[in-house]
Amino acid sequence: MLQHIVPQHYLKGFCDPVPSKRQGRVVWEFRFKDDVVCRRAPKNVGRIADYYSVETADGLHNPAIEGVLSQIESRTAPIIARLRDEHLALADEDRWWLAMFIAFQMVRGPAFRDHVEKALGLIGTVMLRAMARREEYFAQALRGTPGSAEEDRTPAKIEEFRRMAAEPEKHFEISGTPEGSLRMMRLAPRFVPHIATLRWEFLVAGGGESFVTSDTPVTLRNPRLRPGFGAGLRLPGTELSLPIGPRVCLRAIRDNATERGHPVTVNDDIVRDLNRERTRQAQLFIAGDNRTSVEWTKRRYKELLDRGEAHARPFEAYIIEGTGPTTNVVHRVRVEPRCEADEEKRAPG
């Protein structure tokens, strides 16, 4: 079953004001793997097969997690619709629900899940090497593995496996699983209070430019941090943004201001700056209500790609491997972009 990584109700807010004669309401989409800007119905944008389904013992896919996402989307859809129409006053309860929507958007897409699966694979690699350095422990663990064949438990075979485990990259492909990254989506509720207590302000585009969105609609950045450090929600200077629609964007900042922000009319330079950041952190596509804005992001994407800055993620993960009594190796988790794969197929974990 094809499942949307960005809610349809949200994408519909970025439709071209002029419907297509053939397709009806459409967004302009720049899909990275196709390298073209074209019109598509929102229902055909950002779909991946069984992306939120858990495979059961009988081989079927249980879409239970999508049910949780649907409940959040149903509760926040009318809130987002009001904000899109520039009714920007938010009750405390609505603010909390929108913070919940933001939190799940941070963890439900490839920007987060691919990173988690890569990190889990790296942890597995480091643990296998650590086990190989302890011969007795490795032998005991192998002998105790359920289902292992008797011929694989001989001292010679165990030593062969241990030598392979000492250099796992040469002999194994170790990765996290989609189930593992789905479980990590449970972190989302923990983000909610930190999102809700940022200083929120709604930016209203005052010129000719429109806000665009992407498969990573929520972006985080912090200009105060050195390269290689993620923009944590509790760090001073962190800026979170979510385009509500072509004319409205939420910007939330961690600073010392005590008053909640008021609506701010912004010029085209600020709109382009936020669109550029969304392009930098997108993994699969950009979508907007007009061809000109989306073509602009396509050109920025090519520039970012040439500089090695495209497909960025707002967070970083490092695995520290102890290689001796006083020595350590720090591994940075790096994820290859998945845009060249068919976005409607689940990439292998």
C-alpha cells in the first residue's frame, strides 16, 4: 500500500490557484530523481510503499502506525487551514496539537528514518568488532546462538568467524531495519514540549515569492553552531520553520524573549532564504503553488549538490568505538541520498 510521507491535507494547501484541466488541483513538484518540474495531484506526491507498515509473522503488512499519524493529521488539519487563511491567533490547545504535528513530521520521513537505520547499522558493526576482540566471549556467544549448525561451533570455524567479525566491512553488510526506525518514531512526543516553548512567529510573504515545502517540511538550523553539530531544540539560537502555505510560514526560535511573536510581513529575500534551507534539507522533492518558485529551488538544489551541501539533515550522530584501553575512534553517521531510487518503493534497510 502506498503511504504518504507528507499528509495530503497539508500538500493540498500548496496547490496552484489555477486547477489543471486534466488533473484538477495540482502542486508544482520538483522530484529529484526525475530532474524536472511538473504538475501533480497531491495524492501522487511523496508516496512510498508500506513505509509505515509493520510486517507480521504471516508476511502481511499491518498499517497500525499510519493510523496514529492519521489521528494527529485529522486533529491538526483545521488548525493548519485557519493559519493558511491568515487567521494567525492560536489557542494554547491548538498550539500544542500543532507542536505534535511538527514533532511527527520531524521523524516520519527519510531525513530521519534513513539516518536512524544507518546509525543502527554502524552500532552493529562496532559491536561486532568489539566482540571479536574478546575471543572467549565471541566463542560463547556463537555457541549460544539459536539455530546455529553444529559444524559452525567447532573451534576452527569459530576462529574463522571471529576473524571475519574483526573486519566486518569486508565480509558483512550490516544495517538497521525499517522496523527499527519506526520504533524510533516514538521519540516524537518527547519533542513536543520543546517545540511548544520556542518563540513562535508567523511570517507572511509580502512580495511576489511564495513559500515552498518538501518531503522534509520541518527544518532546523542554528547559525551559532560549528559545522558537524546538529541544531538541538533546546540550544539557544536554534530556528525551526514549517511552511503553512504559500503565503504563511511558522518560524520558531530558541532565544531569551519572553513574549510570543506576532505576525511579521517579510520580503522576498527572507522567503528565498527559507526556501533555500528547505531545499538543502529535502531528500526527495520540493513542492509549491507555482512553477517559478519551484524552478528557483531546482537551480538552488543543483548548486547545493555541486557543493556537497544538498540532502542535509538537521541533526548529527556519532558513534564512539573504544579500540584499546586509552584509544577511541569516532565514527560520523553518513547517509547516502535516496533520491535516485524510486520514491514509491521502500528502499532496503
